[in-house]
Amino acid sequence: MMGWSVKGKIKPVHIVDVPGHSRHRPKLDEFLPQAAGIVFAVDALEFLPNCRAASEYLYDILTRASVVRKKIPILILCNKVDKVTAHTKEFIQKQLEKEMYELKVNVHI
């Protein structure tokens, strides 16, 4: 449990970590309806081999009824960008957008 401050009053914030592994994804249904925001973490070192899976997972989250209905904000966190061989946040953004566009097009065909 963490907190944030509004006008000097600390409000509690409940944080839930749902791993990206597919067997944990059903947990999303439990927490998304109450979510005020989502932080989607991407490994900047291992991004390319996981790009398709990350894009599919992010697309799934973005198209969930509760996320769309409540307009839940999503922050994409690029982890390990301080490492020399890490991909840049701009590269990761472009690749995610490209993959999700392809997912959207293929879903509507």
C-alpha cells in the first residue's frame, strides 16, 4: 500500500502486480474493474523477442470493456533503459504501435 497527497491529505493507493505470464492473465479480470490506472512494464533489453507477446497483451488490456468504459489511463514503463544494449523508448513505442495496428487490422478482417 502506498499513498499520494492531495491538498496535504494522504490518500492510500493499492498497487497490484500482475505478472505478464499468460497463466496469470485471468487475474486481470479480478482487478481491472476497480483500477484507477495501469502501469504496463516492458523489458527494454529483451524487447524484440517478446515484442509480439507484449503487443498482444497490451492490445488485450486496451480493448477490455472495463478499460474502455472507464477510460483507465495506461503508462508504458520501459524497464532497464539504462543498459547499453537496451532499446530506446521511441523504438519500443513504434514497435508496439506497429504490432497493435496489425492486430487491430487482423481482428477486423
